[in-house]
Amino acid sequence: MSSAGVAKEKLLIRPYGDRKDDGVLQISFVLPVPASEKAKEAAALMAKQLGLSHVLVSAMEPCGEGYSFFVVYGRTNLQVDFNSIEVPVVTHRKHPFDELNEVVKRDLGRRIVVVGACIGTDSHTTGIDAIMNMKGFSGDYGLERYPQFRAINLGSQVEPAALVARAKAEKADAILVSKVVTQRDVHKEDARALIEIAKQEKIFETTIFIFGGPRVDHKTALELGFDAGFGPGTKPSDVANYVYYRMLERSGRAPEPQPTAHGTQEATIEGASASPSGAHPEKIGETL
Ligand code: B12
């Protein structure tokens, strides 16, 4: 059902291999046995048990001692109704660099303070650096470059408590959290710990929490108590615009999406939006 309560027409889709709707897909996995004809048969059996037909083990490679890696093709008769899927995303204006600095100055009358780090034992600095460092990422300046942002990058292996403490000391408007290692869901564990500490330190309600990393999406971030989640390909300008609009929204001044005064286009910031109903309602406002 659409939000207006009108049933949407179904759009059934399935994987496309050689011909549309043939259901052909490719999976890859590791089995904890050395490569052999028997291991190959085990891989085929695994694929059949997953419900695939026309199974073909197209590659088997040794992968460490006593392990083997497989690429297997097969066909599925499953399908999904594309029109029944709802994913939280937001459309709002995305200002270019100079324009964003202007509107921050005009609308907020001060610099936005953001404090970020890659938390826990995670030593991957490149994600948070891409967003915060002067140089930025993919031709897009980082937050340090914005005159209207004060960006404090604490680097990697920062304990959640240390990040919260620094953010509190700096009266940060937003906390930027990066997690790249996701083994055993450590990213979620650390993210939850950070939110808990922020609540204890009484900055949860007044701060914008942003979660990022290669395996982070907006939905997961909302579930963990963050305002927004940003995944692969995020540009610093996505984050800068998100924080500005979120601050306006929280102060009850968010405008309707519309072309900017400077005539630039509206843009979609993938992965940044208000929450689906029910998730952390105390922190969620209207979609911008
Ligand atoms: C470089 C690298 C390293 C370097 C890191 C150097 C550094 N200074 O960062 C070194 C060699 C140190 C390293 C170490 C390890 N690594 Co490593 N590493 C990589 C590698 C090859 C590239 C990562 C990278 O730099 N990406 C480029 C950045 C720009 O992309 P990104 O992080 O996705 O960031 C973007 C978005 O995600 C988003 N984003 C990220 N953070 C944030 C934060 C905010 C607030 C926002 C808004 C957005 C955002 O914006 C960014 C720009 O678009 C990846 C594999 C790969 N090809 O991705 C493995 C990888 C990440 N490493 C991996 C592992 C396992 C490790 C080790 C644990 C290995 C080991 N056993 O010792 C150790 C880590 C130890 C530790 N204590 O953390 C695994 C992680 C598996 C998992 N999912 O858990 C990967 C995926 C390799 C693999 N396939 O196994 N690694």
C-alpha cells in the first residue's frame, strides 16, 4: 500500500542472467575443506540445498590451508515485488560549497562544530579522513575546508567514551562515527556503546549522531539510535548539507524542499533521511 492507502501494482523481479527472468544468479563462499572433486560436489550440494537448480560450480580455488573458495551459478524461481519495498531516503537541497557556507552563516549565525573518529579497536582512518580532512574525497572538499565548519578529527582507535567526552567539551553539534571492521558485528556493539554513553552524558538529545562505513546504511544507523547512516561513496558535501538541514529541522526552521535561492538544483542525499515510523521517535522530525 502506498502512503495514500492506494494499493500499488506489483512489480515482480528476479535475477537476470542470459535472458530476462531466467533467475540466474552467482554465489560465492568458502568451505572449510581442501579443494578436491569431493569439495566441489559439496559446493554444488550446498547450492542445491539453497534452492537453486541448474547448478554449475564455475570456480574452485584453494584459500588458505584446509579451505577452498567457490563460485557457483544456479537458477532461482524466487522473485520479489519491487513496489512493495520501502526504504527511508530523503530528498533535500544540496548546496555547493560556497553556497552552503553562506547559508550556514546566514541561518545559524555561527560555525557548525563536528567531532569525528573511527571508534573502538578499528584502525581504519581512511573513511573518516575522506569526510573530514581538508583534501576530502573524490574531488569533494572535506569538512575541514569549510570556513563555516569547525571539524575535529580524532583519528582511529578512539574509545566511544573519549569521543563523547571531546564532543561534550567542544559543545559539538554533530558526532561523526566511522566503523570499517564489522566482524562479529563489532561495529554495532561499538555504535550502541557510544549512544549509551552519550545518553549518560546527557548530550544525546542535543547532538546529531552520524554513523558511516562501508557496511553501514541508513536503516541500520537508525536502528542503532543514530540520526543518519552513510555508506560507500559518501562525499563530505553530503554530510555537510545533512548536518546543516538537520540543525534547521531541529530548530523548527526546516524549509520545504525547493530550488535554492541561488537557483541550484535540488538533490537527493542517498541514505540520509528521517526515520521510518517507530524508530527513535524522540529524535526524528519531519523529512526535509
Ligand atoms: C586500507 C585497508 C587497511 C589499512 C588501513 C589504513 C588506514 N590508515 O586506514 C590497514 C592495513 C591498516 C588495515 C588493517 C586491517 N584491516 Co583493512 N582494509 C583496508 C582496505 C584495503 C581499504 C579500506 C579503505 O581505505 N577504503 C577507502 C575508504 C575511503 O572507504 P570507506 O572506509 O568505505 O569510507 C567511505 C564510506 O564508507 C563512508 N564512511 C566511512 N566512514 C565514515 C564515517 C562517517 C561519519 C561518514 C559520514 C561516512 C563514512 O565515506 C567514505 C568515503 O565515501 C579494505 C578492503 C577494501 N578494499 O575496502 C580492508 C578491510 C576494511 N580490512 C579488513 C580487515 C579485517 C583488517 C584487519 C582487521 C586485518 C587484520 N587481521 O589485521 C586490520 C585492522 C586492525 C584494526 N585494529 O582495525 C577487512 C574488514 C572486514 C570486515 N568487514 O570486518 C577489509 C574489508 C578487507 C577484507 N576484505 O577482509 N586495513
